[in-house]
Amino acid sequence: MQIFFQVQNSLLGLASHWWRCDLRQAKAKAAGAGTCWKSESFSATSDCGCSQRLGEQMAAAHRKHLPNRQVQSLLLLLYVSVGGAATIRYSVAEEMESGSFVANVAKDLGLEVGKLAARGARLVSEGNKMHFRLHRKTGDLFVKEKLDRESLCGKADPCVLHFEIVLVEPLQSFRAEVRVFDINDNAPVFLNKEPVLKIPESTPLGSRFPLQSAQDLDVGLNGLQNYTLSPNAYFHLHTRFRSHGPKYAELVLNKPLDREEQPEVNLTITAVDGGSPPKSGTAHIRVEVLDVNDHVPQFSRLVYRAQVPENSASGSLVAIVTATDLDEGSNKEITYSLAQNPEAILQTFQIDSQTGEVRLQGPLDFEAIETYDIDIQATDGGGLSAHSKVLVEVVDVNDNPPEVTISSVSSPLPEDSPLQTVVALFSIRDRDIRVGGKITCFLREDLPFAVKPTLRNSYSLVTDRGLDREEVSSYNITLVAMDTGPPNLSTETMIEVLISDINDNPPVFLEDSYVLTVRENNSPAVFIGKVHAEDLDLGENAQVTYSLLPPQSGDLSVFAYISINSDNGKLYALRTMDYEAIQDFQFVVKATDGGVLSLSSQVTVRVVVLDDNDNRPMILYPLQNGTLPCNDLVPRSAEAGYLVTKVVAVDGDSGQNSWLSYHLLKATDLGLFSVQQQNGEIRTLRQIAERDPMMHKMIILVQDHGQPALSTTASLNILLVDGFSEPYLQFRDPSKHPTRVNPSTKYLVISLAVLSFLFLLSVTVIFVIHIYQKVTKYRERFTTQQHFYDDCNFPNNLIQGGANGTLSQPCSYEICSATGTGNSEFRFLKHFMPNFPFPHGTEEAKAEASSNLPPNSNRNRSRGSEGHVRGADDYM
């Protein structure tokens, strides 16, 4: 294993030696055959092109002719030795131009060409700046901008740039690092080009005088290697090493100085680095020979050590150095200074020239510089000086909070994402790793997410509970990264995750059922109402369309009545409604959303037809045949309040529109008869006098209560008669009322007897000629009516009434008489109900109306007993 690392170090030194060549020469040579630094001219088969040319440059430098295959094997061994299993490692030289090829990432990751683009590969740097770019199609990694190792890493060696290669679909990350090799692009520089040394002439031989260090920004072999001194008779140069810092030179006195012989000695010191070719820098030293000062200052210690926390304030005391001088007078006065120190030390520390207190004047950063090697010079009044060192160790404190770097975020996130779905990838770095302790990462709030560690200092944010966009549409997730201190430092990073919608909510109607009203006789396509459903989803999943469902029975007549706007749910009546044909009906509306797998809901809508006053009252009794009015008989002996007859009427409307009132419009004598407004009964107002005319004509007005009111008139003749069948007119107790014989009654009885005889004779003849019994009964009734109702013509087209309290079937009245009465008053009227057939046209209209009704409508199913008005069965 030791031999392996020796070979590796040799290869690294050999690789760095290749880059010592002048950059301009390398560019000029590469330009002849197509440069390998630019990505534009780099082909898929030229991965080893740069290696071959570097091998040729190495061979030219060492005058060796090695085959290209051997050079490639050495480079391959170098990459394999540097690489690792968990991290992909590459190396480049500094000052490479933008677009220079580094490596083929796809080949190193074992991916096919084009997979990086398909998986959305990208680079994520640990710092704030990305120095490389990735060509997704070829997988080649190129330099984004010219690299300057000194500005990137300073004096740190090796200089390594870390980044991650993140593949998005699916999420996956790979660590990678690129080591930037130093080239000799900086020459050593002396900060003081003309230093002055004052050396007493009595200085003993072998005395050493430290000189300022030359500064070389390069590292390793390209850094400062040696010092040379111009030829002279008095001094030679000795190079020394610092524990931390560049080499420095000391002048060693070889020959005693004699001020009278040579008061000043001029020297030239040259600092040389190890580059190929080497670079150098010079400084001109002027040595002033002082007069005799026998004693030089002596420090109490050769090395002072101090520990200073990195968070110490400016002006903090670091150390106190002391020196003494045995001389007297001005030669004993000692002054302290920070002579021959690098610029970084002069900017960070200061020394009190009188007390020797070393204090801070600039900030300390343990992560940048851990130790300082300070040269302290003590000079007496005679110009003699001595030197000591103060070794300052910077103590690390927890002054850097953890740094969070977000690699990738998956947003928006579907609300049906399963548990443990990766939402984000991020890494955490703490620069105070020695004192910061363990880093913990957690979420600030209770959210349906969790932090899950993946690799070292790498984490993933995953779903921990179910998501519901309807409850929370987005999350602002606060990641907290905290070290263990002391003190505890933390960093909060905000990640916004949007939740995308899926179709998981059906439309919901605002009401369980809808009841809409429409007046009859409406205009077609009139708006009657609206249904509305809401969907909690978003976008197309929330777009609701409406439709009518056919009834379960399969009857599609509802589509002939109702239409719905599929976009807004507005309902329209397609045809004119007739309350007398249909009072209400219902149907089902379906609301469907616009999702891929659509969801729906249903609601029942009931339409109630409101009645309009569009039917006039119809007179059922007295019958109106259009030619002669109907006649009613009233005995002259009738007293006040006597019930003459009753006007019976019906109205096809309902509710208030069917409420009827009766009014006496015209009469021969308005003071003799009255009409009850509520029931249409006609009664006498007073007792009939002898002077009253025998016939009274009356016009009755029947009016409904609709708006506007509709009315119908009926004409009626009332005949005043004397001595008309008293037993038929009233039932009186013979014991209480004595029998009185009226002459007119006698004649009437004789007439009835003759008619009865003729009727019986007719019946006998009919039976003899074998006429059917039913015809016989019909003629019997007709014969009876012929005697009493010669003026009443009954039509055969009476209309059946509705359920509004009036007659639903035609009613006729026949006079019944009883013997044994002594006057000619009517006793009672007995009604009979012949079954008159409906007109043919009326039946067809009703059949047509019934066929067009919706299946769920309420029809006038009972046209019989429910609508019958039994008008005054018995009159007293």
C-alpha cells in the first residue's frame, strides 16, 4: 500500500509537471491540430486527446519518446487512484479556458447517451457559484469559466471543487469533485523591494539577519522553493522553513564589518519557485554599517505561544513580548515592531512599540487560517535588533450556522401522492464541524411532511400523511437545521410546495331538491328556474355540465316539456302549460364534472303549474239551450224564504279562480226574489201577492274570483201558479192542518187521472207489441216529463265538473206530488241524474291531453264522485 501511494504521488507530481509549460505555448501547440480545451471541437472519440498532447509535452521536457498508450495508462492509473466508489473525482489544471472538456459524466455514471437529458440532469454546487456546465445530450462536462486556483482556494492544497449531479426523474443525486491543479502562473514577489538593514560593525561573525519572505501565490512545486544572493564578500544566504508559512532567508555574516572601510553594502536577493520554467522575484537590500553597539536586545523567550478564540474582538490582547538590552543610554531603549511578516499578519495583528503588547486589529476566521507565525523584532537605540516568534493558534468557536443547499424540489405535487413520496432533496454543511457537533434537521410546523436522511449530510423531504388540495392548496415548509453548539446555531430555509388537483370530489347541488313554478299559458322557451351544483376541485375537474335524465319507465315525454342549459343549469319550458291538463311533474337533473374520470350527482326537480283564470263559469242548471229559458213553478201560496230553485255552476280553474259568487242581475220584480251569493239558491223575499204577475223573468250573473274576474249569465222564468198539487208541494200533518179543497186542484186531479189512464193504455199497447222494457221505461219517464217540463230542453253535451264543490254531472229535477194535501204548493223536488254522453270532440281532446302528460304528473284521475255537486237533494 505504501508503494501504491508513492506511485500515486509520483504521478501527481508528473501531472503537475506537465502544466508547468507556458500556457501560451500549450495553446499554440493545441491550436495546430484542433484544441482540446474548447467543447466545440471536442468529439466523442477524443477523450484522450489532451492526455496524448500532455504526454508529448512531458516527453519533450524530459527528452523521452514514450508511446501514447503508456501515457494513457499512466493517466488512467492516476484517475483510478484518486477516484472513489461514493464520489466521482476529476482533475483539471487552472487557467483552462471556458468550454474546456473535463470528462464524460454519462460514461462514468454508466448511463447511455441521452439518458441525462431524459432524466433532467443538472449540476448543483455547494457554493453560490457553479464553475462547470453539463452537456445533457453527450454527457460531457465542460469548464464554465476560466479557473484561477489562487482565487478559488488561496494557499489551500489540494484545491477541490465539490458539486452534485442531480437526476430529476426519478430523483437521484451523485457527488462529484474536481481537483484544480496549480500551474506556475505567479512569480515570487517581495513586498518591500528595497529593505534596509542596519548592522553594527561589531557584529560577530556568523550572526544571522532574517529577511522578509517572498510571497508566491502558487503552491507545491510551483511555489517558493529557494533564495539566492548576489556575490559579495560579507554575507552568504541561509534558507529556513517555517512551521506554517513560506520559506524565508537569513543573511549570515561571513566577514567582519568595518564602517570606515565600507559603510554600506548593497545586495540583491532572488526568490525562485519550482516551476518549469522557474519564475523569480528580486529585492535590493541596503546594509548600513552602524557604529559600535556592543549588545543586542535579548528576548525572554525564543518562541511565544498564544491561543485566541476566533470570535475575539478587535483590540484583544494576544501576547506580551519582552526584550532587554545591557547597553546604556539610547542603545538601551528598545522598540518593538512586526518586521518581515506577510501582509496577512500585518493586517490582522499589531504591536505596541513600547510595551510589546501584541493585539488584534482584524477579524480571525478559524475556517480560513488556523495558525499565525508572527516575527517580532526588538530594536535598541543603537540600531541593534533581535527577533522572536509568536505562534498564535486560533481556537475554533461555533460561529457559523449550518448551511442548507436545496438540490431539487418537486412542485406542484399531486394530492393523491402516496406516502414517502420524495418532495425535495437538500444537503446541510456546517463549517464548524469540530465544535458544532451533530446537525439535526426538522420541520418548524406540524405538516404532512417529514425529513429523511439519505447520505452523509444529505436529506430528502418526503410526504408523511395524505394530502388534500381542497383543504390546503400549498405549503410553505420551513426546514430548520441546528447544530449542538454551544451555542446552538440554526438556519431556517423555506420551501414552497404547491398541491395539484385531482378529480376526487363530485359536484354537489346547493339544495336537496328543487321546486319550481310556472304559470299556465306561458310562452314557449320561457325561463322557469335554475339548478346549481358546486365542485370543490379545480380547473377542468370543477367544470360542471348539466343534463336531464330520462325517467326510469323509459317515457321520454319530459324532454318535450323541459330543456336545460348544460353550462349554467338554467331550465326552460319548451311548450305552453295547461293547469287543467297537468298540475305538476318532476324529473331528475344530473351534474357531471369535467375530470378524466368524471364524477356526477343527481337532484330531483319538481315543477308546479300555477293556475290562471282562463275558464269562465259554466252553468249546469238551469239549462241554457240558447232558445228558450228554463221555467220553474212557484205556488202563489209560497211564504217568504221559500226555496224556488238553485243555480248550479262549475269553473274549470282551481283555487280562488274557481270560487263562484251568484248575483241577481235583472228581474221582473227585484223585490220578490233574491239569490244567495254563496250557493246560488233563489228564494222568495216576501209572500206572493195576488197582484204579482204570473211570469217573472230573471237573469242570474255567476262570477269567479280570479284576476280579472270572468262571469257567465243564466236566464230563468218563474211561473206563479194556483192550486198546483198541494200534496206534492209540502208534507203537512193532516191532524194539525185541516184539509181544504181548492177548485183548481180538483181540475188538476181530474187532468192527471185522465193522463194516467192514457199512459197505462200506452204501456199496455207497448207490451202487447213486445217493445223492450227499457224503451218502455224511457217513454214512461219521457211522458212524465212532457207534462211538467214542456219548456225545458236538456242538451246532451253537459260538461263534467272538477273537484271544486260544484256539480260534476248533469242534474235534472222531477216533481213529486202526494195526495191528501189541501193546497197547491210544491212539497219537494226530487233530483234524478240521467247519464248524458259526452260529446265526441270533448273525449278526443281529453284523450289527447292525457297522452301528452309527463309520467309523474298529477291528473284529474277521478272524474266521478270526487267532482259531483249534489245540489239540494231535498227542498222543504
